[in-house]
Amino acid sequence: ADAVTSAKILNGTIVAADMATDAATKATLANDSVGHSELFDETVTVTVASGESSGTATVVSGAIILGFYPWANVTGFGDIVNKISISSTTLTLVVNGTTSSATQYKVVTLKP
């Protein structure tokens, strides 16, 4: 109902000054005005194969890591996550050592 639409722009309800760079600031947003439906997130599965120390997944270029959680066969010290990074469209998850069995992690990213 409050979305900026072509009709609102055409009928003058929203003027150019309202859409200037940085016009919408934290102070001008109502509490709870941005929720899950406004976020574009993606959850990918990263598998670290048995005997390996890292695994990869493909993500959208410009994605930002929000968090991660263990998904399958994460049991030992070697399965502790040391680092998660994104380069272009490749997300890489590195664990503390080498895994004794294939382990999986879910990584949540924010799409641009």
C-alpha cells in the first residue's frame, strides 16, 4: 500500500525531492517498516568432503554473508568453521582441520 509506484509518481504524490540520494534515513523509517519480505536472502549448502579442509558454493555476485549453521555430520574439532568468504560468485567455507567424513553447513547470504 505504501510502495512507490508509477501512479504515485505521475500524480505527484511523491516528488523528486523525496527520492533524492539518502532521503530515506533510519530516522524517517517507522519501526518494523523493513521486514523479511523486503530482504532478498539466499541459503546455500556447502559440503566439505571427507579429508578436506574447505568447501565451496555458488552465490550471487555482491552477496553479503549474514550467518551460517551446521547442517550434517558436524561432530568434531576439525569441523569448527574458521572462515567464510566470497570472491565474485564463489563462497568458500574453511574448517579448522580436515574432516573425517563429509560435513555440510548452511550459509545465509543477503543478495544485492
